[in-house]
Amino acid sequence: MADEPVLRRRNAGILLHPTSLPDGRIGESAFAFVDFLRSAGCGVWQVLPLGPTGHARSPYSLVSAFAGAARLLPDGILQGKPGGGHELADFIERERSWLQDYALFAVLKNVVSDAPWWQWPAELRDRQPGPVAALMNRRADDVADVFRRQFLFSRQWDSLRRYANDHGILVYGDLPMFPVADSADVWVNRHLFKLEADGRASVTAGVPPDLFAEDGQSWGNPVFDWAAMRDEGFRWWRDRVRHELRRFDLLRWDHFRGLVATWEIPQAAKTAREGEWRDVPGQELLAVLRRDLGALPLIAENLGIITPEVERLRHDFALPGMHVFQFAFDGTEGNPHLPRNHETQGVAYTGTHDNDTTLGWFQSLAPEVRTGVLNETGGEEADMPWPAIRAVLRSRARLAMVPMQDYLGLCSAHRMNRPGVAEGNWLWQLGRGDLSETLAARIRESVEAAGR
């Protein structure tokens, strides 16, 4: 199945979620970051998912797979005149397949004091037409406000992406595999998930023990009923991927191995160790997506327990995978994360949002492993993390990505996420003076030296 290559030339980019900008918004500081990327010789800006989040603020715990997070909007936009006119009406009509359901879900969450949807009164939990219509009429102004906020988000994000593209910057997004249980997507599409009669998940998704967690991870997300998905021609997935590809130039498919099999954990299990793998028709799904959408500018997140079947699916659809420098030093010569083993159609990282900062990681290593890292990179300990950065930039992988924290040389206190730890994540932000001309010049020099 030969496709056009997703990554057509050598490029470099920076991983920085909009919440990590100095003001945490997609306004003035976001446009300034595009200017910084251009000055630094980088052609890609990678962000995490942009949807509205639950209480933990994790961008991977979205209450809608389609909506944008209104909290990312600059205050001045939300406080301006309602406006919109025909443009707003056109947006509502264009996005009607998800927008009304999401607006109703968001309004109902306020009505029921944020209780999960399976605890709502039965007529609302089960979306009975009469009670739902009556509530929509009573709360018409609140529903209209959700419409307006989503319209403003779409307009602001489209403006930012156009600005990036006009300045030679591709915007690289992220597609979480599973919706959260208490989301508009699951409430509206109960038949597409493995749920009990009252709406609670019968099994949840996660991963077995791996490098991130010795007992595995139980994410709490409900699992897809793939037979029901197939019966509908994968409608929900087709709508979702089409929607995301209107927002982004490239899209990372998080937990890609979930397209081959899902680690299903019984609701009563004490740890994720008690789960088991269940087959998933990923080949069929990707074939349908390619038939509908043409070339798929997707990056496969192929980290963790990756089987030959997962790699075969990735290669069948010519999707680049990921190489993470921090995973390269287990002592095996064939480790795919060692820079000399990278694929050309691949994305090389120093670390991801789930890793420690590279400096923090390096400082945590045993002395003999630190020596191996320095031997591999030809760098000096005092210069870390730059030896790792330069090794990733020199990689044969067409795209090299570095989290902003690594370019700033920050320690573990500044990492974005600690998998398996519930509190204290997703909070890191740039200081207002961090994006200096001196730093941009140093990044550009390293990027150009690596032929990117």
C-alpha cells in the first residue's frame, strides 16, 4: 500500500502546548511563539489535544472529542460583542453533527451540579426526546453561549494556524485514542461503547506494566464496541479524524497500538495487571479513513509494548513512528530509539510530554548509563541536555521534535506530566523572558548544522 510519504523533507520542531505559553491562551503569546519558531529555524509546532478537559486538566481527558477548549481563548475575545451573524449561523450548520449534542451536554452538566451523566435523571441520561427538548428551550441562552464560544474558538484557532502556515510552520496535533466516560461522545453514542445498562463502563482501557508504570495503567476510559463501530461504517471515527485534519497539518495518533488490540480491564480489577488484550479492526478502520480522506498525514505513537502486528499495520499505511532518545539506553544494539537505528520516515524526540525533562532524566541515571549517553552523543555532562538535542537533530528521521523545556535546559521540576500520578500535572508555563533572541539563534544554529 504505497502512499505519498507523510514527512517529505528534513524538519525540526518544538513541542509546547498552548497552556504552557506565558498566558496559557491562543492569543498574542501564541502568535509570538510562531515568530519564535521561525527565528529558531523550526518548521513544526506540536501541541497536545485542544479540547475541553475535566477536573484534572489533562488534555487527554476530554469531555468532547470535537469541541475546542474555550479557556484557551484570550479574555478580550470572550468579553467582546456577541456578533457572528451569518458566519456564526454557518458554523452552527456546518458543525451540527456534534455541536448541539456537546452544547446540551455542557449545559446539563451545570444543571446537575457536574454529576457524571450516568447519574442524571433517567429521562436525561437516556436522552428522551421530550424532556431533552424542553430543557433546551428553557436553557436556550446557555446553549447559544456554548455555540458562540465554539465559534470563537474555531475562528481564533483557524487564524493562528493560518498565521503559522503563512510563516512556513506546520501545526502538529494529537488524537487521543479513547474518550473519557463522562463525555458528550459517550453519552450520545452509548451503543458504540462497552457499557452497562445504566451507562457505566463494563471494562476500561489501559496498558499492562511498562516503562511508565510497574502495575500498568488503568485510564478509566470506556472501550469501543468495535462490532457496533463496523456496523455504522466507522462513522464516528471518520467524522472525528476529518474534523481534526481541518485543525492540523499533521496528527499524532496516540496509543496507535490500540488499533491492533486494546488492553481491557474489568471494572472491578484492583490493578491494570488484571486486563487482557482484545483484537481491534484497525486495518479496516484505516482503510476506510484513507478511502474517505485520501492521504493520511498521521504519525503513529508506537511506544510501549509494540508487537510485530502493530508495526505491520503502521508500515501497511506508510505511517511514521516515534523514536525517543530517553528510551535508547537499555544496552541493546538494536534498540529502535538509538539515533543510528531511526527510520527515515520517523519522528525523533528527546522526550515527550510524558517523559521527564532530558536534563532531569540524565541526572537520574546510574553513572555507567550517563557515561554511555555521553559516549553516544560525544557531548559533555555539563552541556546536557544539548548533546541529546544535537543527537536527535542529527538523526536520519525526517522530523526532529524537542520539548520547549529541553531547549531551556530545565530540570525535573518543570516536566509536563507524570503518568500514573493524579496531581500536579499539566501546569508548566514559560516565563515571559524565556523566548530570547539568544536562544532562538542557538536553536537555529543547531538545526541548520543538522541539515534541517
